[in-house]
Amino acid sequence: MNRIVWMVFRNLFRAPFWFAHIVRMGAEDTPYSEQERYDYIRRMVETINITGRVSVQVYGVENLPQQDGFIMFPNHQGLFDVLALIEASSHPFGVVIKKEAAGILLVKQVVRALRGIAIDRDDIKSAMEIIRQMTREVKEGRNYVIFPEGTRSRNGNQILPFKAGTFKSAVNARCPIVPVALIDSYRPFDEGGIGRRTVQVHFLPPLMPEQYIGKKTVEIADIVHDSIQDKIDQNIW
């Protein structure tokens, strides 16, 4: 059985309640704080992962900045990535996802509740506005996740080159850049069956503004890329 189908089946009786509550949380006039919205979605995700027979092992939580207002840059392996990141991080964050994914039922409502952003990768003007929006919000203390590969790797734990433009918001906001290494995150949904799977999430030491100011975004992208690939190579079983 496909794992996504299995997850839906195991949580079918919970889904209507989750959906209704997330819709209320996503409203513009919602009384829920960002932390309350995130905590609710995190508990939901933990339940989904447990019933889906996926264990998320988390390392390096101490590397997450104590003060909010940072951007996480993970490698991109597949649909399970965001589920792993939400379970791993107690810090609320908005996620930047491609426009096509943002229209999927439930994904759309969750992204709205997290105040995430859908990006049209073919619209340069829209991409520039998103960079400005992220810069403003990160300066105000919000956190974000953006996948610098731009698309998922089809080579398992071998990551693709990072797009330098994805680092512009961090540079403009002068915020901590947190590299995140995802290991085996492709396995839950790419491999057949519903056997138990383990996904690793490694939060790496952040790159602070004083460490990258003056560097080109291409250089920053290479530094973050190589640190993530090194961590993956050290922990592949």
C-alpha cells in the first residue's frame, strides 16, 4: 500500500476536525498566535508521522538561534521534507513552496495557517517581491524555511547545486542562516510499501551575519551546500 494512502486511512476520523480547525487558524482575523498555530500543526504532524510508521531523529537542536528571526536552508528530497522539519523544530516558521503544491487540499490550508508563501518560479517579478516580503518579516522576528535547490533531488542523499538567489532575503535581513541536512527523507514516499522508515534531521551551526557579510550570494550558497553534503556523507548508514 502507498504510504500516503495509509496515512490518510489511519487518520480519516481525525481529518475533518483537523481541517476545520486549521481553516479557522488560517483566517486573517484568527485569535491564535503564530506559536499556537504552529504548535497545533506540529502535534498533528507528529501524529501523522507516527501513524505513517516514520520515525524522525533530530540532531543539533542547540544550533537553532535562541532568538527568532532566522532562515533555515535544508536540502530538498521530497514531499516528506516539511513534515520532518515541522516535527524537528519547536520554532514556528513559514515555508516557501512552489505554487503548484500550494493548491493541494490541506497543504493550502496548512501553508495559510503557517503564513507561508507560494512562489511562481517562472515569474521573476513575483520572486523579487517574495524576497522583499521575507526580508521584512525576518527583520520583524519571523522564521522561514526555503529550499535552495529550487527543486527536489532525484539522487537520494546526493544534493543538487544551490541557487544563489534564495539567499538574498537572509543577506538583506542580515539574519542567521541555518543549514539543515535531511537524510533519507525521500524514503517514506518514494519507496514502496509501508515498512518502518527513519528520517534524520540535522540542524547545523548557523552562519551568522558577521561571517557572510561581504561575500557574494554564490559563495554563501556554496558554503551552505558543502556543509550540508558533508553532514549527509558523515551520517549515511
